[in-house]
Amino acid sequence: METAAWDLVPVPLIAWREDGLILAVNCAAAAALGQSREALLGRSYWALTLSGQKQRELALIRSGELPHGKEFVGANGEPITVQVVGRTPLPGEGELAYLSAFVVEELGAAREVGAVLRHQNHLLLELARHDAIDAGDLGRGLAAITAAAAGGLGCERASVWLYTEGGRCIRCVDLFLRSSGAHEFGLELFARDFPRYFAALAEDRTIAAADAHTHPATAEFSAVYLTPLGIGAMLEAPIRRMGQVVGVLCNEHVGPSRAFSEEEQRFAASVADMVTRTLDAVQRRAAEDALARANAELSSHAARLAEDVAERTRELEARDVENRGLIARLRDSVEELSSPVLEVWRDVLAMPLIGPIDPERADLLTVRLLTELSRTGARHAILDLTGAEMRDAAAIAALLRLVRTVALIGARCVITGVQPATARALVELGADLSTISTQRNMQQALQQIVARR
């Protein structure tokens, strides 16, 4: 029969056929009997008993009186009680084998250890589910952790200590007192006062001081800390983050010395890992809060900046409107200076043109001249081009429109000071000059007008 799976079970087990032939033995049973498994396989189950009442006992077993006890000779010669606890199927065979389990004192201890382990696993599961652990709530998280540590190890005192900046000191951030359920904090321990303890924290996964007064790592606390508080044993689990020791989970047994099992040390280390998880969450929450504050400040700054930009834009727009008005006024002033309308004789206006003439300016000049002709009732207008610049055909065409527009209101234009370039452009354009009167200068134009009266 395959016994590999049985070897994982701490309870000694034997499987045997009804005729007594032993079919399977696990390691625990072989050790309890002080014999090798090979020596036991194939032997008679009844040959191991101290009382040879095979038929009577087999009859009781067959009748269903289970479990049924008997005694074997143990490895040390002492009797071991064995109980038939049931029947089990044999792989590859069409029959059931009887299954016997040894009843030794260690089984009771194993059941107690199993209960403790289940309790510790339950505490770890509850910590893993605790909302404060991953929320980064340091106070509530550490309170839950120290309470779980004290409950899982049965210690009166459980505390979390974290290194201060520089690593020269550890400060108690939460101490749980199991008897009262109270939480305390604030005590500090300095590396200069307890150098061996601080050195051990940096090197060991756990410090299991069964006698804290004599253990090399904790003996320094004997007079100043352990004796006043009645502490006899300590189980320390360093707290590590990113490869660095950042603190310690301290479990203190009030009373005489006490040994801490491997399972208890693993439990303490697991609880210390929960502290690391809490610290990671605290750092993550701080980063998230800082990011939220930065985003809020950025949003506020952006809002202020947008308001500043809007205000500045309004100011610039207002100034632009003001500047446009100023430019328009300046342009009008310049236009008046560069092309004034002068009343040179009764019923005669003169407009000397200075500077470049383009279609836009020609329209402005037309409006000004028409306005003055209407206001004064003058019937003659002299346009002096001596200082004007007629740069292209569009400017010449604009000038001709001006002359025709003046004629439409019953006035006549006389053009003076035509420059050679302007004259050439007029000819090239094929402009109809039959209705346009030209003179060399303003004096001759005035004489012509006076002579016609």
C-alpha cells in the first residue's frame, strides 16, 4: 500500500488485513515501535501485541466495536496503546484493511498545537482583512496588530517600535497590554544604551529569548526594563521594508522563562510583515494625499492664472480699443494735416494732397471733400497733386472716382501739380480726361476759375 501521503501525518498509523498481515506503516509508527518500516511490513499485526487474545479481540472488531484498544511494545520497551479506528480501502485490491492509530501522550499535545496554529492562522486572516491595514490608518492598524500578536502568542505585552530618523533610537508607537486591553506609546530606547540588542535586530529574523535575562541580545534590559516589569521571556521580530530594518515587533511574556516554538516564531514574523504592509499603505496614502493636494493647488493656481489671463485680456482689449480710437484720431489729425481742405476764394475750396494715395485713402478724401463742399456750398475744388504719390493704377482709378463723385453734386474739380509718372499712368490707363480740367499749379487753377465767372 502507498504510504507517501501517510508520512506527512504526525499520528502513527498501521494498515493490516483481517488475517493480521501488516500492509502499510507510516514513518511515525515505525519510529514509535523502534523498527524499520521494511521489518514491519508483512509481519503479523497480532505478533506486536502484548496480550495474545487474537480471536476474542478480532471478534470484537468484527462486531463493530470501534475504536478497540490494545497494547504494543514501544521503542523504549514501554507499552503503547493502539486503537483500531476503522477500515480503509486498499488500492488495487478488492478488500478493506483495518486502520490502527497509536494513542501516545504526544497526540494530545499535537491536538493542542493544532488548535493554537488554527487560532494563529485565524488571527492572521483577520489582520489581512482589516480595513485599517491597507487604508494606511497607522493608529488603528497597529492597535489591531499588537492585539493579534498578544492573543496569538499568549503574551501579556505586545508592542511595535519604529526607528527614529538616523536609526539611533527606537520609539514605541503602540503597546498592547493583554490583561487590561489598554494601548500605550511613547517610550524610547537608544542604541548607545543597548548595542547588542540593536545589532541583533539588524541580523536576525527573530530573537527568541526564552530567558530574557540571560539571552545575549536581551540581557542588557534585565535591570532597567525586564525586572521592573516582571518580564521573563521575549520574542522579537524585526520589521523590514525594502531590505532595511525599520523597527521591531516585541512580544513580552510576563512571568518565568518560556520557550517559543518554531511555529510561534513564524507567527511573530508574519505579524511583523503585517506592520510592513501597514507602513507601505501609510506611505502610499501619504503620497496619494500629497498628489491630491498638489493637484488641488495646481487646479487653484490654474484657476487663478486663468482669471489673471482673463483680466489681463480684458485690460488689453480695453487698451486695444483705446489705442484703436487714438490711432483713428491720430490718423484723422494726420490726414487733416496731409490733405487739408482750404477755402482759398469765395466759392472755391483747395485740397493739397501729400503722401501716398491708395483706394482706402481716396475714399476718405472723397468723404472729407464732399462734406466741406456741402457745408460751404462751394462749386469749385482744386486738387493739388504736387506732393502726392500715385503708386499704381488703383490709386489713379480712385482719384478719377473722386473727381466724378464731386461732379455728381454739381461741383467742378481742377487738378494741379500732376507729376510725370501720374500723367503717364493716366495715359496708359486710357482714362477719359475730357471732363477733367488740369493746370500746372494752384495759382493758374484759381485764375481759370475766376476768369470763368
